[in-house]
Amino acid sequence: MPRLFCTLTLALLLPSLLFAQQDKKSRFKPIPDKARAAISAAAPGGATAKPAKERRVLVFYLCGGFVHQSIPFANFAVQTLGEKTGAFKVDLADSYDVFTPENLAKYDCILLNNTTHMQFPESSQLNAFLDFISKGKGLAGFHAASDNFGRHPKALAMVGGTFNGHPWGAGGTWAFKLDDPGHKLNKVFGGKGFWHQDEIYQYKPESYVGPEVLRVLVSLDMSKNAVSDRIKDGPREVPVSWVRKAGEGRVFYTNFGHRAETFQNPVMLQHMLDGIQYAIGDLEIDDEPTAKISAGDVALAPEKK
């Protein structure tokens, strides 16, 4: 009787287990061939900095909250960046069991690709993540990488800010200024602000570590009514891309990347490549916090889109 009961139970559970596995595999639509070709064409032809040795990046894309449909586009884009430029090799993962000291020792950078509501099941996994960065490795993040770590304040602070809504929705084209026009990671923008279609976050005031810690590179251009009119409490600084030191390690974050089209834009892919190479440790840049340097001129977006 017990054996029969187990057999019947397994028979009842098996379809749901198989469905769960299929759902996990099919939660993203296949990338259209046209988009793959566009990403491949948009990726730079070479690395910005010569790798000091063979580099490896762990791209993590597990979501506990909203699942961005741009995730597979970004995964493919980072793989393409690595293959086309020779700057790094890429492994993809969506399971927390990759966060062990032994496994992370293989990597130079962790890239959080639109992850949401990350909560490490084990404290050892959180410690492995924090130690990886603070002891000299790198962290990079696209878009929703700032929508994580509600229960892990140290990890949250390492990213630099936490999602607090997006008044600048994915259907709009927004103006961006360069806070540091001459910075290496802004070189691709040619010293000029720009307009770009994407969804942009604002950050919880209590979680945003600010220019005292971050080197802010790109922000929303609040001098444009199309941008400032989206909020009721008046113009304010809303950073979009930044870098920071984290112990002995390095962090690059950009809020670009909600839309799949962002990963088909050669300017954005160059910006991301440069940020990843900084996080890895191959691209030397000035990462002194913005508040500790002499304020220079910013580069505003043109008046028209």
C-alpha cells in the first residue's frame, strides 16, 4: 500500500513538476534572428583595454520579482562582447548555488543582469558575494540590478541605490547629461549629452549612497521639460551610470537596459563594455567619488531629440 501510494503521488506530481521545468525554460521568448544580427553588428570589434590575463565573467539573471524580457538579449550581448572583443569569457547562471568561494574563484566579475529581489538563501552565499568584491574582484549591473537585496543592506549599499519607481517609462525618449564629459567611460558619447529611449529608475533616498561614494557618469538631464515634468517634486539629480570603489574591488552600474533595443545600440554596448572592463580590473579609470573632485562643466543633451 505505501509503495502504491508513493507511485500514485508521483504520478500526480510529475505533470506539475515537468510544467515547472518547462515554464522555467520557456519564460523568455527566443531572440529573433534580426535582433541577434543587430547585437552582433553593434558590439565593438575589440577590447578597450588589453586583458591582463584570460578573464571570466559570471552573468547572473535570476529574478525573484519582475522578469524583464530584455534579459536574454543582454545575456547574448555580453556573450557577444566577450567573444568579439576577446576581453572575457562568459558563463550564465540563474541559481544561487554558484555563490560559493570555490566557484567564484574562477571569475573576475559578477554581472547582475536585470536581477530583481535577490535574497541569498544561505548566509554563506551572501558572504561569498560580498567577499568576492571587497577583496579585489568586480561587480557590474544592468538596469534592475538596483532592485535587489532588501534583506542584505551591505550588498544593497555595494550597488549604490535601490529602485523606487520609474516615472521615466520605457515608452518615452529621455534626455541625459554627462556629469563627467571627459571620463573614459563616457568617451563613447563624444563629450555630448544625448536622448535615448529606455526606462529609468529613481532611487530610495535612504539607500542611495550618493556622490560622496559614487563617481557619477551619466544622469537624467532635468533642464529638459520632457524629463522634469515627469515628477511632481521638482527637478533633482537622478544618476543613471556610475562607478565606485568597494573595498579593494570595483563596481560599475548603469540603469540602461530595460528595453531589448538598448542592447542593439553600439553606443550603449561600448559604454557597457568599458564598464565591465573597469569592474574586471583591466581598464584603469578615475573612480574618485564625484564629491571629492573639482566640479567641472556637465554636457547637457541637445534641445531636440
